[in-house]
Amino acid sequence: MSENTTKSQYMSVPVKRSKQQKELNSKADLMRVKNSFKEAVGYYLNSVLLDRNNAESYLGLGICYKKLGKIGKAIKSLEKAALLDNNNYETFFELGLCQLEDKMPCKAIKCFIHAVQLEPENPEAIYHLGIAHEKCEEEDMAIKIYQKLIETTPNYLNAYIRKSELLMKMELYRPALELYKQVLKINPKYTKAYFELALCFDKIGRHQEARRYYHKFLEHQPQDENANFVLRRMEKLKKISSSNANLHLV
């Protein structure tokens, strides 16, 4: 038996396995595109059996488990993928999302920071980093992150909305009001902003502006779940305005 023959015999097994694994991952990826996540899991698991050191298999498996609502399994798979490949943005981003869903925001912060380091221009990881800080009750840090995102990616609407909502929770209505105005400039179709603007004006006692924006909101979303509240509030503000007018006449 020649040396070349011996080498080819021993090399044929791993080459064959590698080919099988690629085929399994391709089939799994196709199932993911079709939203057939259970079928995809089967292919990824078979791929893992062939090679337990393939990060892509664990990444795909983790994403599928996440889609199926099996967050614990998703986290384990994604953690394995992260150990095998420290330079994949999607792995750390998806792991951070799962940790947020599993109520582990402080762990998620580390994942999102790593994702941001890998893709500094990608706003999604930065945005979710802010959410993770919110969940850790670090509102000031979250506001700084959203503001930085607004400055670097001025058309990224979610940063404006999230910062505005946080400011309202902190009862900082005037700065929230200005942000919601910017939201409408970026996307006039985001009609929920009319409701939020009305609330801001209402909270600071500018009732005429509040009524105007409540009315705009109802024009665009008459069937919204807040519609009944808005109608009652508009009626109450109308009475307040009439009462104030009568006081001025006395």
C-alpha cells in the first residue's frame, strides 16, 4: 500500500463529513427562510452531531429555538456559538436579545457591547444596549445611549421613540415633547406621536394644544384602544377651558 493511498483513505472521512454538514446547514437555512423552524432544528442537530465545533450550526440552532419560544435552549446554543467564534456580530446580538427576553439584562449588556464593537455602525445593537440599561434601572445611561444614537444616526426612529417614552416615565414632559415633534418630521405616518404629544401638552397644562393633538390622533386612529380615554379627556378639557373663560369674564 502506497503512502498516497493511505493518506487518501484517512482523509476521505473528514472530507465526506464536511460535505454532509454543509448540505445539512444549507437545508436548515432554507427551512429557516420558510419559517419551518422545527424542521430546521432537526437539520442543525444532525449537523452538530457531525461536528461539535461548527459555530454556524449552533448559531442557526439558537435562532430557531428562539423563534420557537425555547429561550433556555436558544441561550445554550448561542453561548456555544459565541465560544467557538468570538467575531460574529449576529451571534452576540441574538444572544443579547434572548438574555433580555429571559430577564437577564445585565448579561445582555455585555453581549450588546461586544456586538457594537464588532459592528460600530449598526444601530440595532446600540439601541438594544440602551434597552438593556433601562431594564437594569440605569435610565441615565440609557438616555445617553439613545441620544448618541440620535446624533450618529439621525433617521433611526426607534431611538427618538424610546428616549421619549423614557423621558415621559421620568415625568420630563417638555424634552419628550420636542422629541415627538422630531419623530413626526422623520415619519409623518407615525400617528401615535399625536397621542404622546397630546399627553405631554396635557401634563404641562397647555390644554388647548393637548386638545388639538388629541383630535389629530382620533382623526388618524379612531379605532385605537386609547380612543375612549381621548374622547373623555377632550370633553373634560373642553369644560376646563369653558370654566376658565367664564372666570376671565367675571
